[in-house]
Amino acid sequence: MTVANPYPDHLEFGIFSLGDHIPNPYTGERISQRQRIDELIRFGVEAEQAGVDCFAIGESHQAYFTSQAHTVILAALAQATQSIRLSSSSTIISTSDPVRVFEDFATLDLISQGRMEIIAGRASRTGLFDLLGYDIRDYDGLFEERFDLLRQINQNTLISWQGKYRQALDNASVLPRPYQNRQIPIWRAVGGHETSAIQAGKQGAAMVLSHLTGSTDFHYQNIKVYRQALEDNGFDPKTIPLATSGMFYVAESSQQARQEAYPYISKGFTFSNGQAFPKRAFAQSSQIDNILNIGSPQKVIEKILFQYEHFGMTRYWAQIDFGGQPFDKLMKNLELIQSEILPAIRRYTQNKASSGQAPQDIEQFKEMIANKTKEDE
């Protein structure tokens, strides 16, 4: 199986956080909200120093989270960093006015001197609608209308617009304009539904595909229908970026990584989703074609490159700091990312890009990996 791939200079590696504020499952201790926010900012600074391409903070409005005002945290990061690209990992456009969102992010873009992006999502936890005064029955309509308006504002200095869920705009000037010469990159977040991936393709929108568990074959279907929708609507898939995102944890050996990571991930799901992460699904992370990037540096390199060959994405977003992890664990992950993972995936993907090679057959790639290394249990 092969896919058309818009190869950049290299596969970009990003780190994202949802700002969860969960007790450490090993100690039961929970740091203060202030410390958690401070560590999010420090994490972004350290990620830049480690050579990571981009860093993102998401918006969440439930208990056991601290990033309700994610743009405020991004403003602190914009001041504290110099070169790393910054983004929301989820700006819930369904319950936010697009004019205000654009004003905030254009201002952030000015502060960061052109390093800001937006990933617009529709909310996986619907209690947000009650909290902010919206009707859950308008879930899909609100997102589609507001995502479209946000993109129009981004493209036009003056805008006239009429919709269903907000007052019309009549030759409105939305200011400030971003620092970037063109426009703020706006991505559409897509979960497990093909319909959302197809709609992203119809719009010609860059897509971030979120993964929790499962095989690459399962998630490839969303990418396949997305690219087909792009082509059917006159867009060239080779010119529009695609990102994937999922849980990540690296340690000296794969056995150590899985032993350490599961309590964090499982407890994180218990607090945020009401039930533990399934042990059987987590155990499958040892398989090369499982979407969870958990293991030794070599194992994680192989898994990311396998996904790169399968999906042809231009960026991978890693969620590392989930489930009450102490800061020293995050720093150990960053150390291994910087010293081993980034050099390997950049070398491989840069060679691919410079040679103009198409993605490999997935079964051949599996065989290559099997012949190259042994599982480091």
C-alpha cells in the first residue's frame, strides 16, 4: 500500500499538551495549578532547546485540567521562546466566536513574530456547551459555520458574512492582522469519523488526525478519504500538509517504557474519560503497526517511520505529558528525543525528500525493520 506524499524537507516533530492536572498515579500527589502551568511553559522552552519543531497547548474546560485559557499560556510561551512554532492543540471553535479567536491568535502571531498556528476542534467533551451557554443540538452546525468563518477572516482583511449562529458581518475589518506575510496556518482537527475527514478535504483544509489506539490500517482510511475529497474538489494533496497525533513515551528499553507509561495513561483516562485505558489495547503498542508510539528510542523511531511510510504525513504531534507525570520524566523523554529520535527520523525523511522517493510498500517496510533490529524487551 502506498500513498501520495507531500514531502517537506523533513518530517516535522511536534509536542502537544492538553494541560491535564491529574494526580501522579505512583504517589497520589497533585501539584498546584500554578506549578502545572509553570511546567507547561518550561516544557515548551525545553522542547525548543531540544530542537523540536513545534509545541502546542490545547483548550479544555473540565475538572482536572488547567488550560481553559490556553491562549494566555501560549502568550507566555511566545515571550519565552524564540524559534519554535507554537499552536493550539485544540481551540474549540464551536463555542468560541471566530472574530475573537482570530483577534487573539493574530495578536499571538505578532508577539511571537510569525510563529503561531491554530488547530480548530469541535469538543470531545460536550459539557463545555452547557458551561458556555450553547445548545448541544447545534454541535455540528456551530463547528462547520464557525470554522468556515474563521478561515474567511484569515483570508480577507474586510469581510461581509451571514450565518445562522451569530450576527452578520457587513464589510467588517477584523484586526490586528497577523505578522506572517500570508495567513495564520489553520488546521482542522479530525477524530475517528470519516465524515469530518471528508469535509476537511472538501474545504481544502490542512488536517490533524488524532489517534488514541488501533492499527495504522484502521486510521489510514480517514487519510484515504481525505485525500480523495481533496482531489475531487480540485485541491492537490501534495500541496496541503497533513499531521497525525497520538500518545508517546520513550525510555531506555521498550519494556521499561510500557511499564512506566501505562499507569500515567490509564489514570489519565480514568480522570478525564471516566474509565481506565484498556490493558489489551495498550499491550498492542509493542506491534510495529500499532499507533501508540511507546518504547525504546529505536522502537519509537521504527514506529514513527512506519507511520510516515503508511500515511505520508508532514508532521507528527506527540502527547507526552499526560496523566500526572513528574517533570523529570518529561525531561528524560526530551533527552532521548533530542539525542536519538530526532536525528534518525530527520535523516531518513530528508533522504526521502531529496531523492524524491515514493513511500515504500508497507509489508516490505515491516520486513526491513524485522531484519534490521530485534525487539528490545
